[in-house]
Amino acid sequence: MFNMKQVGKRIVTMRKALNMTQTELADKMDVSFQAVSNWERGNSMPDISKLPELAALFGCTVDEILNEKSELLHSAMTDSLQAYVENNETSIEELEAALPILKPVQIEQLADGVLLKNGDNIEIFYPYLDADTLREVAERRIEQGEAIGDMLEYLDEDDVGKLALKQYEQGKSVEEFYEYMDGEQLAELAKRKIGKGEPIEELLEYLDEDDVGSLALEQYEQGKTVESFYDYMEDEHLEELAKRKIRNRESIADMLDYLNSDVLKVIMQKFLS
């Protein structure tokens, strides 16, 4: 990866050699003063469209500014990026160096080329891709039978949920999706699992308390055990469940540690009076 601090120092040296201020350099490059300041402090790099301009202004090559030769970057500057990726192996180091400099469209082209070729190192693109492109990449990886756990944190919540439900209906494990799904989709997944007679204990900690309570009451009415739900239920649903169990002349001994003392007193007074 390019050393941004060192690149910044070379830009400072070259600018001063031309007796030029940061503001003058910014004007000539048609960028803000802050952009030049960030380049020189090593906080950011000139993007791919500015590097040739900067090199021409300083009377040097892009390689001299970067102190490193990158065929990948040269292909991007000459609009031959896609052909380069298709015909050459690209190392993770070369990709990591280029990504902060490339334009979004070029990053998408590069990611597309890498994915079509073999998918190696695709994960380094995730922070740079927009939501639509990330979803397309995820869908293509799934079609190729690949796991996408490494990209879930970058995907839109809604897309994660849709992909999880699709994976589930195909009989695939979706447990790694849970922490990235929204409440509505988690509840939908829980209902589908219950509908197929599957346990949902591993889902409970991710579900909204209200959804846990509603599902617990449904499970109870179907004659299923719900003790594993107690830790994740709110007081209102625990109270309702206790009332139903008492009405059905069932013990609530297993619930005592979870019931609020005031609630428990009200329940006992009501049903024992």
C-alpha cells in the first residue's frame, strides 16, 4: 500500500520547489485548499484523475509522486482497467493501494472483474461499494455457492434480511445473519421456523422483546414448552403467560424468578381469592 505520509512529504517538496503556496496549488488543481492540506499531511491521496495533472504540474511522473510503480493504477489512468484485471493477477497489496485513489465507477469495475475471475480478495472492496453493488455481489456469491458472512456488516439491513429469508427457504443455515437483520425480518424468520416445527431458541436474543412475548404465547397455546423464552420476555407478556397457566391449573414455579414481585402479588390475589 502507498505510504500516504511519504506521498504527502513528496508533494510538499515538489510544491515548494516551484515556490507555490497550498492555495496556489489548489487553484491550479481545481480542488479546495483543504484537499491539498490533507494530501500534504498524509490524511488522503489525490484521486486517480488528479495524479496525472499533479505530475504534469510538477514535471515528473506519477510513479515519482507515489514512489512506487503500479500497473493497476496506470491501467486506470488510461481507461484500460477492465482489460488489465481480466489479463493479469492482482495482489491484495496492489488492490489495497489502489482503492483509496480510484473513482467509484472504477472500483465497481475492478470488483466486478475480480469477482468474475475468481473472487479472491473481494472482501477488501466492501467499504468502497454502494448498497446496490454490494447486494449484487452478495447475490452472485450465493449463486456460486459461497458463504457471505464476511460482507454482512456492509450490506443494507433490508438486503441482509431478504437474503437470509431466501437462504433459509433453500434449506441453508442463516444463523450468521441474525445480528445484522432488522426486527421485522427476524420476526418473520421466527414465524417461518415455528411454522415448520423448528426450534427458535438461537433467535431469541436477537428478537424484539414484544415479538418474543407474542411468539411465546402462541407457542404456549399450541402446547409447546416456552421456558427458554422467559429470559427475553417483557413483564407484560410474562404476566399474561402466568395468568394463562394458572387458569389452566398449571404450575408457574418455573416462572417465579422472572415475575416482578408486584405482578406476582396481583396474580395470586386475583386467582386465589
